[in-house]
Amino acid sequence: MSNVLNDSSVNDSSVNGNIIFIGFMGSGKTTLGRKIAKHFGRLFLDTDLLIESRENMEILDIFKQHGEKYFRNLEREISELIQNSIRNSIIAVGGGFPTAVSSLQKLGFVIYLDIDFDFMISEVKKHPAELEKRPLLENLDEAKKIYDFRKKIYKSQADKIFTINHNNYETVVDEVINFLKNIKEFE
Ligand code: S3P
């Protein structure tokens, strides 16, 4: 099968060996990223967690006390840190990160987890704590507008897209692993 897996551009894009997971809140970037990192014996980083430890504050409180603009500036700072210092790692970035940082491919090979909105909401609702810690999911009509707006940004930033729905939710991790196995550095 001739496909992007054997395309040399895959290697070119991941010059620093990082894999960056992007996608809307609740698309599984962190869960999936952790599994992928464990599978390949790589370091896993999550930009939300890096920001929380840098600020010694939870995301929700950062939004409440300082506002979204402040948070986006932190995301840009973290982006520079990744670009300058992080290599060969699996990195999940917050859902709005690709709107704050315009050239994600400088950070690594970008994988977009494209999850269906209604399916995502039904999954997140199963874990109320997950819903509560995401200020931008408080109003679902607004969240849908953000989702629709961001979709094209995610697509334009992605090197590879995996579509997630109820049919492959359990198996997408295997799909990603198989994809990455075909990237030279991950053999
Ligand atoms: C946000 C997504 C969150 C977190 C913050 C803002 C967004 O990360 O960065 O609540 O703007 O979509 P997750 O995508 O990991 O939920």
C-alpha cells in the first residue's frame, strides 16, 4: 500500500523526534498520548500539566483569576520551551493550543485526533470531573461554536488525522501505534 507512512516527509516533519497530539477537549489526547509513549518507551508531556506546575495553579483557576488571554500566553511560552528543549517525546497539547501557536510543525510531527462533537460530549459526561475542570465546556452551545471554528485550524496544522467515533474509540490507539511504527524513528 502506498501511503504517507513511507513518505520521507513524515521523517522530515519530525526532525526533533516529537509527536504532537492536537484536537478538541475530550478527544483523548492525554489518554492516547500516555499509551503511545508507554508503548514506544518515550517521555510523555501534557502542556496543560506543564502550565499548571509552572503556575502552581489549576487551569480552571488560571482562567478564573487571570483570564484566557493570560493562559494563551502561557501556551506560547510552553511552545517555545518545547521547540528549544524537548526531543523524542510524545506531547499532548491543550485544545486551544493550535489557535495560540501558529506553527506547530516546528514542535514535531502533528497528529490531529478528530472526534465527533456529540460523541465527545457523551464520553466526557461519563466523567463529571473531566467536564468540571474545562471552563470552555461549561456552555455546550458555545463549545460547539468553538469546535466548528477550530476544526479548520486543526486540519491546517495537522500532518496526519485520525477520526474518532464510537466505532473505533477503543481501537484508535492501535491505529496510531501502527502508523508510528512505520515512521523510521519509531521502529
Ligand atoms: C482548552 C482545552 C483544555 C485546557 C483549557 C482550554 C481549550 O485542554 O487547555 O481548558 O481551549 O480547548 P484539553 O484539550 O486537554 O481539555
